[in-house]
Amino acid sequence: MTAIPSSCDVLVIGGGPAGSSAATHLAQAGIDVVLLDRATFPRNQVGESLIPHIWKFTDMTGVSEKIEHEGFLAKAGSITVWNGKIKQIRFSDFGYTRPGLHVERDIFDDILLKHAQSCDARVFHEVAVKKIDLSDSLWPKVHYTDKRGRSNDDGSIRCRFVVDASGPSSLLANQFKTRRTISSQTNFLSLWGYFENSRFVGVDRQSHSEEELNRIKPVTFVMSFEDGWIWHIVLRGKTSVGLIAPTERTKGMDRQQREAFFLNACKTLPHLSRLLEPAQFIEGSLQFRPNYSYYSDTICGENYYCIGDAAAFVDPVFSHGVQNALYNAAAATLAIKESLKHEKHRLRYSQLCESRMQQFYGFSRALSLGDFGCNGVNPQLVKNLMKAMPPLELELILFASETTNRSENFRRLAREAGVLGCFEESFSGKAHERIEALDF
């Protein structure tokens, strides 16, 4: 069993997409990086829908070829039924030549983490971080419990920078007491589980059996219901189904009652029930997360960076989670690399990174939740990002914002930023196709 070193340049907590990508960026720059994760990979994770924006980040770390070689399902876009209105997005309509993906996250995340190791990041599984001591600004100390052996051994490691990519555990945000739940009139609970033999929605807007995946490209299917929404994402050999519902709907329920609530919705909701008609629920696969949308007031400091879900989590309706994680990893590691070269400016680099990351999270919250000037969203930062975005990306996002009823404030920001006019009428000549029904 390899011993955990007593010191390193950068200590990364968590091996998900944010942590593994950060470790890769740093290791490729010749920086001594150690990554600790409490789990053994591959490990289960939700968030299987990825948009084409991820490729520019995987190209940066050199992992794209490994992802392509795995043969994940290439998704052509999405179909959304929101308040009865049907909208379709085809990535090819917006000039994208590389697809979105439907991935098994245990396999996808394992590819990213093994790639970090191949780049000489030192990775240790089954090591749980307990506390981060930042009192020594030059050499923070991270305390952990090593669970790899028969006994749980406590230890610590000193580093020059800490990257918290601990996911929903949000180690530093909780330690600082800076984590905030998104406040709104309604808080939400996410429940998800997996089915075998489900039909899937194709880019042709029809439903198909799994045997047809080799000839019909799938799309991510999203549908609103009452005060919530559902997702349906076909994978290789199973299908991920998620339900976002007001917390009040499941208040007081135990696990068995929540499962009954989830399965009843799957059987009764239009469209979804047709897709799942031949399917079998995989027993024991139901998971849930309460009050899942949150953010942190402070995510960067002169000796620490919080990235990915450790910094914030946004409603997943637009599949921004992995993209946010990869963006954060690139931004934070750029700041760290510059800080290691110019130590006297490291606070300034962290402040610049904080602004960029909060800008990106604010953009996602404004898009997904309809927030405007509240809940950690800085309107001016969001408008600045809109102005700086490549037209291809901005056009797709503006089009996507029309698929739900949460777009009014987001489009107001776009209008104030002066970026909406050239797209508002026809989105560069693409007609708004009116879809009357789905052939399920």
C-alpha cells in the first residue's frame, strides 16, 4: 500500500470531474499534486446528460480520445415538453459537429481520474478528508482518515494550495459556514432511479426500443409536471429517470414511501408512462437529494479554491453540471499555476478566479432557476459573460432558455447586455418549428 506523502504543492479533495480535471491540469504543468477521495472508483454518480460544450475542456486535458474510445451514446439534442409546449433542440442546427453524450457516470468519471493518474497525479482512494486547517497561509494542513487498511489511520498532509472538489459535501463551504440554500417560494427534492428495457426518445421525435440505438440517435427527454419536472436519459443497458418535486410533496415520507411516490409518477405521467411501459425498475436503485440547489458566498482564497459541486449546485434542467465542473477546474488551476510563479500576487489571482467562477455559476442559476439579482446572482457579471461568449454557444443557450417557463429574467439580462437582438427573431434563420404532438 503506497504511503500518502507528508507534503505536496497542491492537494485536491475529490476525484469527480472537477477534481480529476484539476489534478490533470496541474500534473501536466509539472506541479506535484495529490488527490484524495473517500470512495473507490468506479463509483455510482448521477448526472448522465452532457452537452457538446464539454469537448473543449476534455481537449485541453487530452482525455477526449479516451472518452470517444469508450463508445458512450451520442445524443443529438433534447426534446422538452413544458406546460404542454413541445420544443426540440438539435445540436447540429447550431453548427455543432461533435455530439452531446449520455454517459454512465461511474465509467466516465473513472476515465477522467485514471487519465489524471496517467499524467502523474498521485491518487489515493478510500481516504476521507476531515478538516482543512488554513491558519498557516503558506502551508495549509489537510487532516484525513486513511481507510485503506483494516484500521482507520488518521494523518495529515501539508500543501501550498487546497482544491476542494468534494462535491455536495462542500467541505470548505460548510467549514466556513458560507454555504447557502437557494431561497425561493418552493424548495425542491430530486429523486432518481434506473430502469431496464425502457423505450427511448429519438431525434425523430418517436419512441424506440433499445435495439434501435444503433440506428437512431437518442435525445435527452425533459417534461414538466405540476410544480416540478422529470428527465429520461437512455444509457447502455439501462435508463436514468429523475423526478424534481417540491420538498413539501414528500415531507415526512420514509425511503419506501418516497420510492412508491416516484414509481407512481413514472406510471401515471403522460409520455413518461408510455416510455416505461415495457420497462422494469431496478430494485434498490432509487436515490434522492433534498434542497439540492445551493451556492457559497466565498469560493476562492489565497490558499484554497472550491470547484464543481463543492462550490455550488444548480438545478440540472440544462445539463450544466459537468460543464461547470470542467470550467472551474480550468479556471482554478490557471490561477494556481500563476500563483506558484508569482507568489506575492496569489490573492489577486484568487480574486480574479472567484469573479469568473461566480459569474459562471450566476449565469447557470439565472438560466435554470430564473433568478435575477438575488440568490448569489450578480446581474452585471452575468451580462458581461453573455457579451464575451462565442456566438455559437450563446445562440444555443438562448434557444434553450425558451424551452421552460423560467426564461423571462434571463432573456431580460440578455436584452440589457445587448446580445439578444441578433437572435431574437429567428435565431440566425432557424424557424421555430411548431410541434403539435409526440409519436410515442
